[in-house]
Amino acid sequence: MTETTAAPRRNGYPGYTRTGRRVSASAAEGRELVRAALAAWELDSHADTAALLMSELVTNAVRHANGPLLRMTVNRPADAWVRVSVVDTTPSRLPQLQDPGPGDEHGRGLMLIEALANRWGYDYVGASHNPWGKRVWAEIRVAP
């Protein structure tokens, strides 16, 4: 089951959300969501970077989280910024930069996010004393 919504935000830009299964194929759905949002905001020149960031965030959630679903969002918190994020239901597994060796097949996703995003991080979702999940996000600057 995949559900996509667009909702108005206080700053005038709609936010786009898609909830889907926590499977590898969701990375393609996340890229599609990013491209649709950036096209609506006339920011197509930033679509490749934002789509790659979303793809890495989804891949990390698929590999390291639990639960059947994840939620992908694309927001524009301010005129100059686009934020992509993924919410999963595993608050105990926090993102950590790795130092993979040359022969390692995995462990470079956050390194790529670190290189492409202007800033990235995570926050807990749910009650502060008992979160049910986490949101991992990356932001890119889209205006000078």
C-alpha cells in the first residue's frame, strides 16, 4: 500500500508525503516524490541531488530499521531550503557515519549524504520520553 498526500504549510509551500512499505522498491517511489515536488516548486535543477539524498535515506531505513512501513516527505521549510526525510519505527537505531574499507560493499550512504547535503540529522518522533520512531533528514540550499 502506498499513499501520497500534499498538504499546505504555513510558509505557502505544500509538503509532500508518501507512506509505503519498508522495501528496496520504495527508494524509487521516494525519488519520484522528490522529482514531483521539485517540479511543482520549479526547482528541477536540484532534483537529481535531492532524489539521490532521498534514495540513500530510504535505503538506510530499509537496511537498518524495523517495521513494515516508512514515511517519505519532501518539504520546503524556507524559500532557500528543501528538506527530504524518512520516518521509520526504530528510534533505537540511530544513523552513524561509517568508515568502510575499500572492499566493503556497504557503509557509504551517510558519507554520500554528508557530501551532498548542506546539513543533515535526525529527530525522534513521538513522546520525548518514549519515542515510537525517528525522522532522518537532509537539506539542500536551493537559493543563493
